[in-house]
Amino acid sequence: MKKIAVLPGDGIGPEVMEQACRVLKACENLGEDVPEFELEYGLIGGAAYEQHEAHFPVETHKICERSDAILFGSVGGPVAEADKPKWHKCEANSLLSLRKAFSFNANLRPVQVYPELNHISPLKAELIEKGIDMLIVRELTGGIYFGEHRRFEKEGKRFGSDICEYDEDTVRAIAHVAFQAAEKRDRRVTSADKANVLDSSRLWREIVSEVSAEYPAVTLEHMLVDNCAMQIIRNPSQFDVLVTTNMFGDILSDAAAVLPGSLGLMASASLNASGFGMYEPSGGSAPDIAGQGIANPIAQILSVALMLKHSFGLMDASDKISAAVTRTLQSGFRTGDISQPDDKVLGTAEMTDQILKELSEG
Ligand code: IPM
Ligand code: MN
């Protein structure tokens, strides 16, 4: 039996999580190696604030601690209410605390464009015809996010300062994650940095190069982050594994997230050195469509697939979920975010019904 901490959060979080949990429970019938999943629900984000006046309450921390993996929904509220205490710093308080509490140093963000959805990608057909299948590996516990943050005054002027620091162990750890992932893929790593300006990036480049010597079958290319941002749009097919710092990874992964045409399709995994992981959709809480039953459940369902693969080594069950999603899309089923004018649009639960049907038949 495996214990899953389920943190639905805010906005569309609860409704897509409900569907993802149906898929998770359905996986129990996929094979003898699949254990039973016991779900323990916890509050996070604005939903937690309402009851505990904290975005990541102690109670939720405890639930995560006694679980084998964390399934996370989404957090945050409407932009217009951003100053209310319930929403103030909600995303950062929830996510950064979780990352820190469990030392999730590696953030894996797979970016794929489904050929059947090529037409909803904002890129021109000729830029994506070769296919896009990249894995962004973002360092998640170091860099400018976790350096000293400071506001101060000097000579009557207001200052703000955030220190960007990396030590060699942190860089080495994420480099290994990237090379090991590449060994199972197309064996190419691109490392994005700003080594023409920053010392932290020069260290990054040095260590990534050192680590690459241990992976002779994998090729390494260093790329400056500004060029990399351009390449993600101009020629995204060139990338296999893209490894980068916390801050650059935050930005580049949002740029890459545009390629599939909807954030509702993208899942991500955050892992620590001992393999404990948290899985979540890449999109936000989408408060504008929350509660209507129209959100795309695919990102949350693919988070389950990532969890089965990375936390439990259930490759077969994980692949079956991904394949069921692909076949559902191939059959023409769409939620609103990925639909075209003549498509028949399904709601969150109906889309999941189709995926479950494919899963049981596949
Ligand atoms: C992300 C988010 C977070 C980050 C925010 C909400 C703190 O943008 O997961 O990419 O910057 O890491
Ligand atoms: Mn981000």
C-alpha cells in the first residue's frame, strides 16, 4: 500500500484533482505490481489560509511527511484580490515552503507537443513539424530564490537586493539528474546559463562540464540563457534535456509551456535526493473558470503518471496513463482550452471518463 498526500488547493485544483484521483484508483486494476493507494487530503494555499491562517499549515506538513508521494493541485486567487491576506504571497508561501521542507532540488518539466494538437500551438507549422519532446530540468532549492533577500535604505534611497549563490554540490546534484534523464532519452543535454556575466553561472558551467565526463554517451552543449529563450521559440525540436538554474528555469519553462498550446496539458515533478517527490500541473489555479467543471484535467492526470514513474517505478502503469491521454486526444475529444470552433467540447469529468475508458481498454 502506498500513501499519497493529496493537496487540491485553490481554483480549479479541487475539481481536476478529483478526476486525477479517479485515474489513480483505476490504476490499481492495471497489474499485480500496482499497489493500493491510500489518499490523505491536506489543505494548501488560500484554502488552508481560511482555516489555519497559513498557506502551508503544520498539519499539511505532517500529512506530507507520512506519505510516499505528494499530489499537488494548484494555489492562488484572482488577480483583483491579490492584496487580501488570504492570497497575499499565497503561491510563494505554499510552493517555496514545500520545496524547502522536503529539499526538492530537481524540478522536471516535460514539454511535448501532441501532433494532433499542432494547430493549437502558437508556433507556425514549419517550426514544430519535426516534433517537440524536451525535458526541462530546473534546479529548485538554490540560486537567487533562496539567497539572502533584503530591503534597505541608503542615503534616503530605497534598495532591494537578492543574492544569487550556488555551491558546487548543488550544481553537481542537478547535473547528475539531467545526465541520468538524458541517458534514458535522446542522450543530449543543453545547459543554459549566463556565464558571460555571472560568476554563479561560470561555476555552473564548470561543474556541469565536470559531471558530463561521467556520462560519455551523452553530449553536452552550453547555451547562454538569452539565446536559449530565443531557440525555444525558433527551433524547439533541437532540445532533448535542458538543465538550468532556479531562476532561468522558472522563466524558460514558462516560455516552453506556450508551445503545446495550453497549460492544461503540462505536468511537472519535483524530486529530492532520496527520490521523494511532489507532482503538480504546470498551470495555475485559473480562478476565472473554477467551479464550472470545464477545466482540462489532463495536466493533473499526467501528474499522476509522473508520480507512478518517479516515486514508484511503475513504468508500465505510467505509460498506460500517458497513452490513454494520447488516444483520447487522437479520438478527437477536447476540453474548452484545446478546442476549435467545430469541436465537441467535454467537461472535466466527461474528458476523464474518456481517458478512463481508454485506460481500461488499453
Ligand atoms: C513555478 C512558480 C513559482 C516559482 C512561484 C509561484 C513561487 O512560478 O513553480 O514556476 O517561481 O517557482
Ligand atoms: Mn514559474
